[in-house]
Amino acid sequence: MVKKRHTLKNTIISTVDKVILFVGRTFTGHNHDYTMLKTELPPELEWFSDVEVWLDLGYLGIETDYAGAQINIPTRKPRKSKANPEPQLTPEQTAVNRAVSQVRIFVENAIGGIKRYNILVHCFRNHKENFEDDIIGICAGLWNFFSRLLRNNSVDYH
């Protein structure tokens, strides 16, 4: 029997080169990804007007709240209903979703690189306030340092 866990989440912004640019503050696991983004980067400011953004389906609705012509988010599969018993995406929507995921995989690799540091993955009982924010920042910095070494071929990772 697996016991339930008190999980933690952060907003992470990364480049396709797997460099972590932004680590948001730590929220409890029941917070929604898009709510966390709106808390940390208020929609009133033009955060994404000059950059191309690749998101997952946890950020549905971003096109209405944030300004930016280059916001790429996959298309959600339609709901099953009596009128549509076997919902399918069109071939064009499937192709767009595949293109988005081919770019987003680099962001997921960067997040996985941060999670290599086991202090983020295993059960940790801390008693220091805001220590989680310090730990994820340190792990992101270590990942950026390590990935830079890999890009410069300065280290053999085996």
C-alpha cells in the first residue's frame, strides 16, 4: 500500500538548450500549474511578447490572458459524448501536437536533469522555512553548470 505524499511543485522556464532560466517559488502539489504561473508572472505585464513559448496542456487558457503571438500549446482531445462517441484529433492537430512535443521534450529533459539530485525526489523532512526554494535553486544551478560542461565537451558523463 502506497501512502499519500505531500508533494511540491515549481514553475520552471527553460531553453531548448536545456538551460534553466527561471525557477518559481515552491507551491504545494494541489495547486494548478497555470494558477502558479499567473501568481508568479502576472498577466498584466508582457512577459511572453518577444519570445516563443512551448507549453503543455496544464496551461490551457494562456492565449486569452497573456499577450504573445508565439505561444504554442497542444490541442486537447475532444470529450466523449453521445454525439461524438469516439473523439479524435484531426491529422493536422495531431501533427501540431507532435511538433510541440518534439520541442518540449528538451524542457522535460532539463526538469529531469534537476531531479537527478535526489534531495528533490525523496522524502525530506525539513524544519527550516522556505528551504525547498533554496534547494531547487541550488539544484537548478548545478544542472546549468553540469549541462554547460556537457555542451562544451569538458566532461565525460558515464
